[in-house]
Amino acid sequence: MEELVKEGLVRHIGVSNVGCVKIIDVIKYAKIRPSVLQVEMHPFLTQDKLLRFTHMQGIQVMAYSNFGSLSYVQLGMATDSDTCLLSAAILEPASKYNKTPA
């Protein structure tokens, strides 16, 4: 990936689904620091410490599954209470204002 940056084919390098320790490892040996971390993040999984660490390191965070992982509910690996879109805290105001939970 660093070669692609040097060749001008990409501008930034990112990492995905890693924690603080792995980010420190990458920073130690990489010539080009990662500029973004992509991780699952939503109200049920806020990852406060990881977010604080990345900000201290100057690494931007890109969240995915912002409403919780609906696919796990469909696969039977989670319940409706594990996703933000199906929680009362979201459904009630959505209904009140005639909006979708999203």
C-alpha cells in the first residue's frame, strides 16, 4: 500500500477492524501512518477508548453498521434488542413523527 501512495495511485492508507495495540504496531513499522480506521460503531457499541486513542493519534474514524448489525438478527445470531433500529428508543420517536427508524 505504501508503494501505491509513492506512485500516486492512492492518497491515503487505512486500516479496518483493529484495536489500539495493532494500530501502535502499524505505526511502529509503517513508513506512512494510517489516516483512517474503519470499525463497527453505533449507540450499542460506542468504542469510546478506541475513538479517543485514534483522535490522539490523528487518525480519522469511519463507522460502519451505524444502526447495529441487522444481518446478525436475520441469521439468528442476535435478537431484535441488539440493533438500534428495532429498539424502543428509536421506534417510538419514529412512530410519533411518522418517520422510518433509519
